[in-house]
Amino acid sequence: MRVFFRRTRSRLRWVHGPTCYRSAAYHPLRPWQVRERRFRPTPLGRRGLDPREVREFLDQVAGDLAIVYDALAQSRRETDRVKDALRRWQSEQARARAERGEGR
């Protein structure tokens, strides 16, 4: 089982990139970690899960999701920027071709 996790870990890419200033010990949650997460029961006399532990876990999940959504938004902005640059370049090329009298 340990071999499987070592292989899986080596295939995982770092999600944050070079500009993230997190501790090297921090590793973002993976889907399998969320699915397999179990919480301890509360002390005797109470029912349910330990609210503090659940809140800490949810905060970590929320933080990781915020990072993913920020990266997604940045990726979409970059995609829009590249598409706009390509459209401008294509328009310039079409204009230059038209001025030279070249047709398709």
C-alpha cells in the first residue's frame, strides 16, 4: 500500500506554483483524502462529531477551494488575453494582406 501512495504522490503536480508562500510541509487536500476522512466521536454523553475538528477540516477544504478557484480565474484571464492578442494579430495580418493585394 505504501508503494501505491509513493507512486501516486510522485505523479501529483504542485498546485500553487512558484509564487505561493506556503510552508513546504503544507500539502493541499486531495479528493481521496476528503472521501476517506473520518472524524472522532464526541466525548461521552454527547452525540455527533467534534464540532471543532469538523470546523478545522471545513476551513482547510474552503482554503484549498479558494486557491483552486483563484487559479481558475487567473487561467481564464490569461486565456482571454491570449485570444485577444491572437485576434489582433490575425486582423493585422489580414489588413497587411489586403494592402498588398493578396487574396486567399
